[in-house]
Amino acid sequence: MQKNEFRKLYKKIYDYIYPQLRRNPYFGHNIKKLKGDYADIYRYRIGNHRLFYTIEESKVTVFILDIADRKDAYKKK
């Protein structure tokens, strides 16, 4: 990812996605709960990128685990 592209993505996360996750991290147009071994992880679709996060239930705290390009996001490392 180029530096300029990263800045645009960070700005979108900070201005739009973060406030939305603060209101409701469980449900939204671009939010999907993963299945199987990753059932406790959610993904947020940001264009061609995916933001993966988990939620600490007791505090309703969102922890961002990874941000990846869509083409590489679901590949096992």
C-alpha cells in the first residue's frame, strides 16, 4: 500500500468508520461477523480493503486486528 493511499484509508477510518463502530460495532451496512474458526471476529468493508476487529464484551471495546487489501484479506498466512 502506498503512503498516500494509507493516509486516505486512515482518514476514512478516523472520520467515518470509528464513530460508526462506537455507536454499534455489531451491526451495520459494511459489517459482517465471520464464521467457523473466526466466529469472534468481525470485518468492516472499506472499498477494496477489509478491517478486521474483535469486541471485548465487558467494556464494548473494539480492537482492530488487521487491515488488508481484499485480494489478500482471506488468505491464511
